Amino acid sequence: MNFDRTSFRHHIESLRGEWERALNEHGFDAALVPAGTNSYYFADDQSPPFRPNPHFARWVPEPLTENAVLLVRPAMTPKLFFYQPEDFWYVPPTVPDWANDAFDVAVYQEAEHQIKDIVEATRSLANVAYVGPDTELASNLALTTKDVTPLVDQLDYGRSFKTAFEITNMKGATEIGVRGHLAAHRAFLSGASEFDIHMAYLDASKQTESDLPYPNIIALNEHAGTLHYQHYDRLTPKNVHSFLIDAGGKFNGYHSDITRSYSAVPGDDFDSLIQALDEKQQGLINGIGLGLSYLDLHERMHHDIAELLVAFGFVTCSAEAAFDQRLTDAFFPHGLGHLLGLQTHDVGGRLTAGQANNSKPSDRFPTLRLTRQIEANQIFTVEPGIYFIPMLIDSVKNPADIDRDRVQAFVPFGGIRIEDNVLATENGHENLTRPAFEKALAQ
Ligand code: GLY
Ligand code: MN
Ligand code: MN
């Protein structure tokens, strides 16, 4: 799988239409979209890996584009001002071949020439929307004072609907992640440490740490109870109970975001709980269709988890009471999922077609990243979890219905999360993750 130029051209046609409509609607003559520039650590000449402005990357899906700038004007071929200095300390960015299919490309070795040409190209335009990070470039331009927020909201809203090119890239990102997951699972079975599992993942997925869409979460035992656990212990614990891996892949800039959980002892209660949550997750995904509200799915999963808490003896009341008393919140403290794309947590999950940010999604779940209706071509994660986190169990207001001893027995396992990536289609949905595992396992 590589770069499909035909599909890319269709993607660009679609973007041009979308941006033209948005610019017209919000009264802008053009948009200037910088890729961004590297920032340095304080008082240092080292910088974190470059990540392009996602609005730019959607047009130019190439990782190394520092200081490139795109000018988008209705009814005109977008102009790409590409900065490619001569350098012998680092390999400079280079213009990919396919860029010439979509853009009018100008390459600059000198930043002053690039900026001069951008200033020249925008001089006669009254309202240029600057869509990107505030860099030195912005201070060189006579930018409009018109607020770009409604325009950017509309573009962010549109980013949730993936083109065929984007869907193909996300399938590529899934294949990469799945290769890493299978190797990581094998490493776990062979008794590897978190560090060695992490290295097995990188090796099999052929990604460096800076290629990863987000830092791998590789958690043995109670570490799985830290939602974004960020260390890699060099030693395997004496007694291994469980393994949680949340790790993805990146392909042409697009992300996958995949989590699997394993018990060290097949058939033990923790393993049964994993299987039971897996069934609930698949049951929920199987019911996904157009027009459902993602907030409703999140609430439905809380009811499913309430049933599991009862069935496995963590609570002594009914499932309804566990939901009503918010006991499920202590075991499932994060959202069911989020939009996925050029960012792992793709923006726009709370926007409506009318642009403005929604108010809080619900009193009970104010931090959900995705509250929209499900519409065709959205890609989002479905990632329920059940965790045994002492600080959350201790903070439950009415703990009388929690079986403390039973919960305590599961604290050494940390928790479970199962995360698939789902494409909403006209006919329902397509799970991008499960078939990729099946295909890789069959090879
Ligand atoms: N990997 C981060 C998340 O699942 O949201
Ligand atoms: Mn996720
Ligand atoms: Mn994840």
C-alpha cells in the first residue's frame, strides 16, 4: 500500500469544493495555511519532532513540510510555497512528486524570497484567513482582523467526513498498528518487560517513536489502571497478571488508535471479564448506524458495564442502581471514543453543522470528546474500559453497594480497554480494526 495519486486528486477536488464554500460563506477571499515551524526546547538547539498543522496536512499529506505554506483561493489551483533550504546538517524537506498533480508549486531556498512572494500573492486580497499556528510569517502579512474562528469550526466539522483517500490511509495505518500489536502480544507471551514489548511493537510496525501517532501505552499489571500510562519498565514483574496495549500506526499522516487487553492466565476471572467486555463492545458496534447519537452509545455502554459489574460481583445492587448511583463512572472514567484522522483525538467532535461549540454534552459526562450524530464517512473509536483504580473507587459517594474485597482482588490487574476504529457508512458501519487482525493472523 502506498500513495494513490488518483484517489489523492479526487480528495483534493473534494477539499477545494469544501474550502471554497466555507470561504464564501464566511466572507474570506482566500486562506493561507502554514504547515508550521519547529519549536525549540527552552534555551536549547534541540526540538521535538515536527508535526504539521493538520489543516495543512489534509491538503499536503507529507510528514516533512516545515515552513511550507499553502494559499487556497476559490476557483484557483492552490499555490504551495515550499521551503527547501540547502543544508548539510539535516536532510531538508523535499516536494513529493504528487504535489504537482494538485498544486501550483514554488520552491524556495531562501525564506525571505518565500515570504516576499507570499506577501505579494496576498497583497490585493482584503480578507485572507490565516489558518495555522502563529509564526513569524503571520507578522509579515497584513492580515485581516476578521475572526477566523467560525471558518475554522466549519473546516474542523468537515474534517470528520473522510474522503476515499483518507479512508484508505486509515486502513493503512490500521495494518501498521496491527502488525505491531501481534508482535507485542507474542512478546508478552514470552515474558517480555514493558520496554521489550514496546521495542517489539516498534520493530514489527517499522515505526520509530517519533513516527507513532501517540506514545505507546504498554502496561503490565496495575499499570493498566493508569489510563495513559507512559513508562516502560525494563524488568518484567515477578508475577504477571495482565497486559494492556494501546498503540497505533500512522500512514500518510493518518492515525489508527487500537487497544487490546490480555490476561496472563487464560480462563481466569480477569480473562472472562475481558471476553465479556469484548462482547459488549462488539454488540454496541454491530448496532451502529446513521443517525444514532454518540452520546447515547456512551450511555448505553455505561448500562452494559453496569451489567458486568453485577455479573462479576463488583457491585451488590442492580445494574440500574449501579448506573443511577454513578458507580459505573468509577470503573469507566473516560469517554466511549473520539473522532480519528490526522490527529488521534481529531477535533470537531462537539461541533454542530451550525459551527458553534455545543455546550456541555451532558451534566453527567461533561468531558466527552464526541457528542455528534453518526453520519456516513465519519471515523471514530469505540473504546470501552473497566478499570480498578483505587483513587476512583475511594471517591465514590455511596460506596455501600461496592464489594470492596472483590474490587481489591482485581486491583493488581489494573484494568481493561478494548478499542476499535469504526467507519460509519451509508449502510451502517465498517469496523476497520477487527478484519485487519483477522487478515494478519491468517497470513
Ligand atoms: N490512545 C489514546 C486514546 O485511546 O484515546
Ligand atoms: Mn482512543
Ligand atoms: Mn487508544
